[in-house]
Amino acid sequence: MAGLELLSDQGYRVDGRRAGELRKIQARMGVFAQADGSAYIEQGNTKALAVVYGPHEIRGSRSRALPDRALVNCQYSSATFSTGERKRRPHGDRKSCEMGLQLRQTFEAAILTQLHPRSQIDIYVQVLQADGGTYAACVNAATLAVLDAGIPMRDFVCACSAGFVEGTALADLSHVEEAAGGPQLALALLPASGQIALLEMDARLHEDHLEQVLEAAAQAARDVHTLLDHVVRQHVREASILLGD
């Protein structure tokens, strides 16, 4: 990416956005009738699908059952056509396992698992197209799917990425911005309380700049919450009309 100007003198990014501006987000809930909950989301050109089953009885060994809360199982995969590089193993590789673990940690912090002891909640997420902010898109799709399944949560979980370029914090990074390198972080936030469900950073960043980048990601996550809340309300209205209420 040598020579590519990520931020113009006028403050515009490669795709024409301002530093704190989100990519366009579109989402739908209830895309699969067979699942307990499902959702599809597009964040820019990144597209993700989430499906939720449960709460249901523990499958396999009953020794895995937790006496005081539900077991949250998350599995992540990406379609072989999701990037320009062909993948031999779209799931089960190290990156997929790490992403599944991150998603599990994120939703264990948000789902009221104590309401469903000795049960299991399965969350499956697949990335159909990857163009930056993959983790965030997965979290946001899974949040809508969990809500669609009617599983109680403390709050929405809203996620966004952020980076630091030329002294400026950028929110919701695209693939071009991620590939350019530099400090980047991914944040999952419970907007009402401000609680951080997960924070991951993959490069060093001087502590003088950390607060600026963290606030950019947090504000972007709050903006995502506004959009997801609208999607949920629209879905409820449409469901009410179908039921004749």
C-alpha cells in the first residue's frame, strides 16, 4: 500500500468518508424460518450471516452442562469466495477458531445465561464477503439473530473497528485501511452501560493516542446501536402487521 493516501489534506478517506463516519449498514432479521433466530448484515462491502439455535438441551456429553447458566457455543466460518484469496479450509483453521472464541466471550458478557441453566445456545456466523471489519460485522449480525431468537440480553452488543492514521483516529476500517497496517483495534460495546464486552488490539499504539482511538471505536459502536435498534423496531412492526395486531 506504499504511496496510497489514506487520509487527504481535507480530511477525507479513500472511500470518501470522514474520519468517524461509518460505512453504509443494511440489515434484516428472520432470514431463515428453520432457525430460532437469524440475521443478515452488510457493513460496506462486508457481508455476514448469523443463525441462532436454542436455548436447548445440551448435545453430546451431559457433563458439559453448567448448573447455573447456559453454555454459549459460537462457530465462525467464511465462505471460500469471501475474499480474493482461495481458502482451502473455510472453517476449522486457527483464525476461525480464534474468531469463534472471541464471539463466545463477547456474547457470554451480554446474554442472560443464568436464566437458562443446563442448556445450550448455539450461534453460527458466516462471512459471505470480507472487506474489513469482519469481527464487527459478525457481532452485529449475531446480536440481531440472538434478539430474533427471543433470548434475553443485558443490552445490544454493538461492535466496530478503529485505527490510527497520520495522527487521526479512523472508525470502521475498510480492507484497504486494514491492509495498510498501523495500529488497529476492535471493540464490542454494551451501549446502555458503556461496558466493554471485548477489546482486541493487534499492533502497538502509544498510550497518548489510545484514548482517542478507543473513543472513535466506542462512538462508532453507539452509532451502530442506533441503526440496529431501528432494524429491530422495524422487524417488530412488520411481524405485528403479519400477525394482524
